Amino acid sequence: MRHLAILSLLAIFMVGSILAAEEEKVWGPNRLRNNPTLTIYQETASGLPLYVSGKLSSPVVRGSEVSEALKFFDNNKGAYRIAEPEKELLIKRIDDDELGMQHIRFQQYYKGLIVIGGEMVVHYNRSGEMTTVNGLYEPGIDLATTPSISSGQALETARTDLISFFGDGRPDQPELVVFPWENKNYLSWRLFLYSDNPPGRWEYFIDALSGEVIYKANRIMFEETIGTGVSVMGDPRNHIDTWYNGSNYSMIDYTRQLNNNIHGHNGQMPDGNYIRANVAGSTLPGTLAVDDDNVWDNATTQSPAVDGLVYTALFYDWVLREFGRNGYDNNGSSMLTIVNYSGEGSNNAYWDGLRIVVWSWTVGWRSLAGCPDVIAHEWGHAVTEYSSNLIYQKESGALNESFSDMIGAAFEFAHDSLDVPDWYMGENGVISGNGFRLMAYPSVFGDPEFYGTGDPNWVDVENCTPSSSNDYCGVHTNSGVGNKWFYLLSDGDEALGITVNGIGVENAIRVAYRANVYYWTARTDYHEAAIGTYLAAMDLDPSGTWAHEVILAWHAVNVSTPEPGVTFTLPAGAPAFIEPGDDTQIAVNVAGYFEGTPAAGTGLLHYSLNEAEYTSVAMTEVTTDHYTVNLPAVTCGDILTYYFSAQEQGGQRFYYPDTTEPLQPRVATLVEVGFSDDFELDQGWTVYGTAVDGHWERGVPAGYGYRGDPISDFDGSGQCFLTDNVYGNSDVDDGTTNLVSPAFDLTGRDAVISYARWYSNDFGDNPNTNEMHVYISDDDGNNWTLVETVGPVEQAGGDWFVHSFRVGDFVTSTSQMKLRFEVSDLTGAVVEAAADAVIVNTYECVLYICGDTDCSGAEPDIADITRMIDYLYISHTPLCEPYAADVNNSGGDPDISDITHLIGHLYIDGRELQCQNSK
């Protein structure tokens, strides 16, 4: 069976490779697939990258992470088959975590419409380096975006269909989206229909062209109905946060508010929010639980509400304490738990997108509200909805269910004084104590312990169309694989001949939670989940101990992970320029990735001089996995490219960077600031334009952040240029305003220009409808070349960003260079902009004979002494090469000491000439 599985994988791989080759004819090459510098590369059967890890960028300036991410996608259009990343990938959210990492989640759009399930996540480490990109992009969408049926018709179609088998529901507003389904893309109306009796949160996708129902599913996430009958455990609860209104007590808890910490819960909920328990009969939402004497001792009507309120409040406290998460949505929203609902049946619980609902019970059961793992399980669904939002079908749905079991078990273990923790789910709800799932041994309840059809309990998701009748392709059943993995990672055990050493429940849930919040996306399957948990473990425990057990646990449930690899870092970075004549030393650190171990002494430098074939030389291993190497000596005009490699103990050699895009420093003898301006002095910038109001002006920001203007300048010097600069009215109105630099001379020199810019287009009647442009001119402003466009959405939310560019990539360096910032308001929006910290760095490479002050090209002689005397004391005619006259390497202008030194060299003691960068 294992051989058959391997052959099947090989067949899939071959078919995917053929299809990928065809795609490359259209989109260009996939430079990621065979890039040996990557530590992780995983792709779909159709050849699209799922997980890409490695050092994907150098450290970026804080605030430029989004633009760097979009640059990554732009540079890898062939891999993702994406035409215009800046238009197709828009920010969904940005998370800065407790480890100093940043995670940017992009939502895919097609012609302004959300693509369901199209998400990409870009991760930066605390040093600002892009380390991982994962998610799914839907390529090749070709749809008309004008619907043939209206949203009202789509709504009526959905309601009619729902009534035919379920009952009517309350509609929300339909949304026009692109819905990829069963290998086809649909222009679709997406909508929800809600009902309380029976409980429903039905999601519909209606074909916006044909009016047919493409897909429907009840998104209420049930705890799974097994058996009949429940009631509450009856354990004492000595602290219940209730509310007294002057006549009776009610189960509404305001004490988790930030400004109402009277009981020491240290909550972060905003004012007005609460935790609440309702008691329902046959209809929802029921009514607030109330009592006359604040003694809640009625086993039937009150005990379920007691546990529902207490466990929900403790869950809020726990996620805030353990993960820094302010409630299920991280915004401190109110939390409602409804108990004793009998309108649809018994022995069940679910999260419906707004609240959790616990059903009534029958003989042989207790209320599931008495199960801390069940209450936490349902709130775990809410956490997932506001994190990865795993789609509730097939493997992503199984992972959704499994994560809720994980967080339910971890919550129970964390509150062992209230309940005896174990690996059963819902054991308090069944009087026999057996529950309805066993995470340690899922097969006891008919759930798979191992991934894939080799386990007889596994629901085949490949040949399954999700529906409510098949539990959306076994989301509860296949959750057993993730549950077993979590048990192994927590407690340690042996499975499939693999021994896992547990890291403890508390650490295991930290790994799973971090993966769900930062690495998983809506369509993540088990293999992608494994990579996400590995990366999360490495974030939390850089020693790799947790990550090692994470991988072993996945292997023990038959989920494969990427092969071991090697990664590279340059502690001092790659030099932007090198001087001719001397060797340049670089430090290179090598580390294992995904259980990889670098082979000692295998580090190599590969370099090419002037496009010759690459030469490979061994690097010097100073300490284990830490190398130094000297780049070869170069001269002016040389082109040097290079990359590094090292071998993993398994034998595979890895490279950094991509061999097709090697490092290439500039060869320079002089790096100078050709022009700079922090705007503290007036250096002659000019302003013009058609705007009615809001033109550029220099000053200290006066707007205090009102409507998107900067609070302060960028570099802390005080002043910058701003559009208008009046509190409450610092925006551009009805036209364009331009800020133009004075001319600066770059004749014949290579140069890089950098600047800080601020742009906000988020306010007003038509936000995100204008752009900021930056131009360069090489003819004193007669003609302009566009350097970059900012906005209308990207980097248009009001923040400082630094941008730099090489002049030679756009225009020829001349003596008449100018820079221009252009900002417009053509739509009535609030447009605010600023500029600061403009710097022009120039690079020159000039070699000369030391002492050859008359530029004869010969070794120095009496004519050169005469030339220096003439320069200093007679005609003062400038020297053709001043550096050649600094023969004593004093670093200053030529003077009498240089003449004396040159005479000594020629006629007295033959002293050494010491010019820098001479031939």
C-alpha cells in the first residue's frame, strides 16, 4: 500500500510538472520551484506555491513591509501566475505578535471582487526579514463581473431553496464575489440566512449569471449529536459574577471591562461589553438568567447557566492571559452563552457566528454547559473564525474541528481545580463519563488516528462533495488526525513506530494557536497545517526542540513534512559596494531547517568576474556552521557576482541566494552624499500646481494626526514638507500640487536616491481614489520619468515609508537632475502628504598612479613635484586627480607635507607612497 501511495504521488507530481511547464509559457518561469536557497518549498498539484520559506528579503525599513511583500509577488509572477499583485492582493489585516514578528494577510481580488479562499500571508521576523510566504492564490480567473440576476433575485432563490428542506431564515446583505468551486470559477452572490428554530446560519453561493445554487452549507458548527439526555455536574461554584438591578440578580458580567476591574479579573473589554448567560426554551435567543437571592441552585434551570457563564468568563481570562488575546475576536466583544435550548433537539452545542448555544439534555446525559472542554471548543470556533477562518469542509473543516478540540482540552487541563482533565471530549455531558471523542485514541469512537485512506476510519475527501448529509466530508470524523497529533505533542507517546516526547499541553496549545492565528489560511489542509505548526514552534522555541517534536508528532499520524534543508544568514549583510584592489571579507552563518543539519566544512563561495564561468572556493569555518570568506579583488569597471552554498548531512547542497539572481555589489572608490535635505533650511524647493487649496509648504507638522496628516516629521529634525499645514485642514483640494527639488549634479556618476514619504487617502466622501506620484528628471525638469506610484490603497493609510531607487534604472545621470513629488485630489477625498529626509548617494570608481599629479600615466617624477608646487603656490590650477596628490594618505587636501613626502620617495629614502585606491 505504501509503494502504491508513493507511485500515486509521483504520478501527481509528473502531471503537475507538465501543467506547470505549460503555464510558464504564459507567465514566465517559476523561480521558486528549484531555488535551492529556500528551506521550505511546497506547492499544489497544479504547481502553485503553498509554503515558501527562507531568507526572502534583506531587513526592510519599518513601515515598508507591505511594499516589500508586493515586490516579492511581482518578482515571482511566474510562480504564482499573478498579473498585477498591487491590484489583486489587498491587505486583509496586519498582525504584530508578542515575538516582534509581523504577519501580513492579503485577500485576493478580481476586478474589485473578493475571491473566496484566495489568501496569501507574508511573515517577517523581528529583524524585518521576510521569512515565509504561504497561502493559496487562484490564478487564471476570466469572468465577466456584471451579474445577470440582481442581489434581490439571488436572495429570493436562496430563501426558496432553504424553505424547501429546512425553513425560512433572516437574510443579510448579499455580496458579489468570485467563488472557486470544483475546479471552476463562478461570479456569485454570497449571502447568509439566519434562523433560531431550527438553528441555522446557512451560507449560500448563487450563480450571478444563471441564478442556480452553486453551494450551500449550514455554518453553525455543531459539537456533534451522540446519544440522548444530559444534566449539569452540580459542583459548587463559589464565584459567579452577576449583576443586581435593584430588584433581582442577573447573569450578566461587566467585570471584564478595562475600566471595571472590581473583582481583579484584569479584563480588556471596552466599556459597555459583557459576558452573559441566557436561558432558552424552544426559541432563541431566550432570556437573561435571573434570580431573586443570587443563589443559583436549581439543577434544571440554573446550573447550566452557571457553568455557561463561569466557563465562558474563564475562557476569556485564559486566552487573554495565555495569548494576549482580547476575547474571541481580539476586540473584546461581548460573549453570550445560551443554555437549555430545546427547539431542535437535545445533547448538542454550536457557535453560530454571534454566540454559542447549548441544547437541552435527555436521559443518560447532562447539560453540555457543564463541560469546560465543550464551552471552550465552541469559543474555539469563534477564535478560528477571526483568525484563519478555516473553511468548514474537507480537511480545512476537520482542522477547524480539531483546533476547537485542542483548545477545549487545553482549557480543561488549565482549570484542573474545577474539573478533572482528560483526553475525552464532553465526558461530563455523558453520565457514563465516556464523552463522544477521545483525542488520545480517536479510533475508540470510529475516528481516524492516521491521515489518509490507509486508516479505515478516514473519510475520503478527494472523492466527496461537501453537504450537510455527509458532515461536509467528515469534518468531525477526520478531526481525529489533528486530535491525535495534539495528544502526542502534549503528552508524548508512540504511534506508527515513532516515539514523540511531549512538550506539555500548555506549550502544545501555544504552538497550535500561533499557527492558526498567523500561518493557517482559510483553505489550509493537514500538510500545510504541519508546516504552519513547525514555523510557529520555531518562533516560540528557536532552539528547535519543540519543532522537532512537532514534526515527529505529524509523522506519527502519517502526515508528511518537507525534507530537511539548510538556510544562510549574513550577519553584517551583503556589501552594497566594494573597493577595488583589496579583498572584501564576508561572514556567513549556516543553519539547519526543518530538521536539517549542515555538514561541517562544506561551505563554498561561488563567484564570477566579468561574466566568466563561476569559480568555487571553500569558505573558512571559524566555528561550527560559522564561516568567513574573502571576495576576490576587483578593479574599476569589473562586474562581480557571487552566491554561497553548503551541504546538508543528507547530501543535498543548498544555495543562497538564487543562482539565477546572485549578489552583485558596486565597485567604487568613493561613496559620497551628492545632495541631502532634512528641510530645516530652505534649499530652494519650488511648489506649483492647480489645487485650489493645500499646496506643499515647509514646516513643523501642525495637524496632530487629524484626518491622516503626520504627527511629526520623519527624521526627528523638526521640519518637513507637507500639503498645507493647518490643524483640521491640511489636505489638498480640487487639483494637483507639485514639490520640485533644486537641481543637483550627478554627471557621470552612479547614484541612489532615497526619501521618506507620507500619504493618506483614507478620509472624506471618496476615500482611496487618488494617488501620489514621484518623478525624476535629467534635463532640469523639462521632461519627467515616473519613479513610483503610491495609493490609491497601498501605503495610503497615513504613515512614513522610505523608498529608494537607482537613478540609472530610470534616466541618465547629468548635471541637471531634479526630483518631484506630485499629489492630487480629483475626487473630493481628504488627501494629505509629506516628504522628508531626501538623500542622494553617489558611487564613483577612479584608479590612478599615486603621485601622478600631472596625469601623464607614468610613475611620478620631477614633473609631478613641479605640478604640485604650481597648484599650491603659483597658478592654483586644479589638479586633474586630487587623490593622486595625497601621497602621505593624510586624507586632507594636498599641502607642503605631500610635496616633501614625494621628494623623499624620489630622491632621499625611497619612502612608500600611500594614496588610497591607487593602481
